[in-house]
Amino acid sequence: MEREKIEEIVKNFLIEEIEVDEATIKPEALLKNDLGIDSLDFVDIVVIVERNFGFKIKAEEMAAVQNLSQFCDYIESKVNE
């Protein structure tokens, strides 16, 4: 899957399902501080990623993920394995 498609899917579910303000969605945006994603949102994101990309997020693999670009990197690495 191409990076642009991954970013489009992530942006859409952040806006529509997590209710993140579109103006804050930038590659360098910190997931917690800038986008306001909390632990309950992460539970939803796990389900959404599994539904859209076909894999389960592992908490230990997400430990180093701080910003949106890194999150998309993570998804890209999993879907293109």
C-alpha cells in the first residue's frame, strides 16, 4: 500500500471517528499533546487500524511512536511486510 493512501486513511479516521480537528493533523503533530489522543482513543485506533489495514497494533511496537509521521511509518512497515 502506498504511503499517500495510508496517510489519507489515517487522516480520515482521525477526523471522523476520533474527532481530531483537521487543522492539527500534520506529520510532526504529537499524538498525545497536539492531537489530544488519550488512552481510550488508542483503544478505538487499535480497532480501526485492524479493520482498515488488517493487522493488530502491538503496544511494545508503538512505544517509540510519538508523532503522526512515525505512526504512519509504523502502519506502512506492517502492511508492506
